[in-house]
Amino acid sequence: MKILVVGGAGYIGSHCVRQIVEAGHEPVVLDNLVFGHRKAVEPSVLFYEGDLGDEAFVRPVLENESIDIVMHFAAYASVGESVKEPLKYYLNNVAATIHLLNAMKQAGVNKFIFSSTCATFGVPQSLPIVETLPQAPINPYGQSKLDVELILKSLACAEDFRFATFRYFNAAGAAEDGSIGEDHTPELHLIPIAIDAATGKRDSLKIFGTDYETPDGTCLRDYVHVDDLARAHIAAFEKLDQPGTQLFLNLGTGKPYSVKEVIQAVEKASGQKIPIEIDLRRAGDPPALYADSTLAKETLGWEVKFTELDDIVATAWKWHSTHPNGFED
Ligand code: UDP
């Protein structure tokens, strides 16, 4: 099969591109390289540089390449930033996605894999988070992803449109061989920031809130390895052969770790003490998010290979310590 990977030069997208090749399918990458990195994708993979929201650009790619499935990873994904710049999030994550879906409709492509998020649940009514819980996002990032989930449902009511939506918990780690990994500018996510503080690339790490009602007062999150996330996408391909497929699946390890525990894991991997500062809570942060991924297991046979935070962080450390300047190295 031929898969258009929108955002294929980004963090999760680039790991998925590799697995598409390993699974014997053909990826075609579409990325505007604003945040993606050309070097994150093998030169042998067909690459189109352009915007997902540009229908005049996307539609011919879909048609000329005879694309079977579109995977969409190209989104902004920082909770704090989304609170400060909501329009940026709605324009990119929602409006541009509508254009992508419209280009697909014009080109007659009806299979879609969408990257959603646990942030669509807001402050969950119960933990771990099962798919049936009400979704009530508390930040524009989560809302933008929920908006697209609803659009996908509407489309599937109107026509033969099949999709799998994965609600990622906290994507983490890097390729085991250390060749590709996370490289964001600016970096806003906890593990790479902690690594930068361990290596001295930044002076310290700020902990956003130590007064949550959690065991150590810091937020709990479910850190899931990027290659485990990618494997769920490959497993979904055959489901999309069936008309009527609409999947909404949570992808996490099910294990919550606090910000302080993440810092300890990075200290262990790096052998360095991380200088920390206690800061105020970050707007838009729920106290605890962790997954019940039973449905993904039952539906796709999906199971995480990386169950331990230390192992996930070790892969991140391998990538960052060998690529202090990310893909510029
Ligand atoms: N966090 C923190 N300091 C930072 C970055 C993140 O304390 O410099 C916290 C953040 O408040 C959240 C957790 O780490 O509780 C994970 O944040 P991240 O931005 O990595 O992912 P999110 O859960 O927001 O998607």
C-alpha cells in the first residue's frame, strides 16, 4: 500500500515512516519543514515539501501517487503554547486538516489515520482513561484535536470514509539505534528539556506546579514510546479495508509517572544531577492523565514493547546525547 504521511518529517511521523517501510509498504512524505526535518526521513523516501492546508498542492500528490491511506501527524502539540496562542492551534490543527480532508475527498481517498490526544479528555472523570469517558478539553490543543475527531465522525456519517483516531498519551523516546528522535525548536516537552538541563544545554528545569493532588505534588503522565505509537498505525491498515471502520483508541502504557519521577529517570540515564526550579502551575495542565489501552489491544492486538520509563528515557538519552544539536549534527 502507498501511504501519504503528512508531517512525516516530524517526531512521531518520521518513526512511523520507518515502520511503513519495514512493513513492506511505501511511504510518501508531505511536510512543510517548518518544524519537520528533511534529515529525519531517508533520502530514498519520496518527499513533497508543502502545506497540508494547500488543496491545490495536496490533491495532485494524492492523485498522482495513487495514495491508499493518509496519515496525519502535522499538528502543533504544546499545551501551554495553545493557551497563549489559540488561533495558531485552530488554524493549523483544525482549519488545515479540513483542507486536507477536502483534498482527499476530491481525490477519492477515503482512509485516514489521525493523531489525537489524551488532552481531549480534559480533567478525566476517572482514571485510567477509557475511551468511553466524556471528552471535555481544558486547553485549545485538546479542543483542536477533539474538533477534528467530530469532523471525522460527521464525514463517516455522510459517505464511505474510514478512519482510525489514536489518542496518544505522552509520546517519548527515540529510535533504539539512536538515529532519529525528538527535535523541536523551541523545545517545550518535559523529557527533552530535562535532558538539556542534564547536559548543561540549559541552566535548569522548571517544574510547573508541586501542589497538585498527586503523591508527590507534581503532574502524572503516561509516557509511551514513539515506536510503540507508530506500531499501532501499521496495525490499523487492515482495519481500514472494512467499510464503516471508525476507531477511537487510547495509546498509553497505563503507568503514570510524576514530573519528579521523570527527572529522576533522566538523571539515571545521564548520570547527571538536574538543577531544578519550582515554578507555578502551567495553565491548561490536568493533574493526572494515564491510559487504559485495553481497547487498542483487543482491536489491533497492540501492546507496548517499552513498559518501563527508564527504558524509554534511555532511548531518548541515546538520541540527544549523540545529537546535541538534533538533526543539525
Ligand atoms: N513540565 C514541567 N516543566 C517543563 C515542561 C513540562 O514541569 O519544562 C510538566 C508539565 O506541566 C506536565 C508534564 O511535565 O505536567 C508533561 O508536559 P509535556 O509538555 O511534556 O507534555 P503534555 O503532558 O503537556 O502533553
